[in-house]
Amino acid sequence: MGHGIIAWIIIGVIAGWLTGKLMKGSGFGFIMDMVVGLIGALVGGWISSAMGMGTASQHGLIGSIIIATIGAVVLTLIVRLISGNRRATA
């Protein structure tokens, strides 16, 4: 059973916030952190599915947050590599 839209928004906010804290530099702001978290959930779900662990929604709320955070970190790394923003601004 999957999460509802409200649960995915909460997961996105938490994952985006955690990613902002884990990665060097500042976050993207509340809305963009939420978007990064939601897209990170898709990326993390794809990664976990490709590794045979199932999708993000199959692991409960905490598991979904962890998977979404991992996906958001990967997404942030890719965006920084593409944009050339490798220097952290603290």
C-alpha cells in the first residue's frame, strides 16, 4: 500500500531538509527543498528498486524518508556536477 499525497509532501519536506543539512553549503529554500525531496524520493525509489529492495513506499514512513533522502543527496550531487557549483558556500 502506497502513501497518500499528504504523506509524500511530508516525506519530501523532511528529505529535502535532511539533504540540506547533510550536504555542504546552504539548502535551496523551503519550496525547493521540498521539490528536491520529492524528486529525491523518485530517484531513491528507482535506485532501491534497481537494487532489488523495492520502492520507497514499500518500506513505511521512516524507510521512505531514508530512501528519499538518499535519492535527494544523489540528485543534489548530480545537479552540482552539472551546474559546476562544486564550491560549498557556508
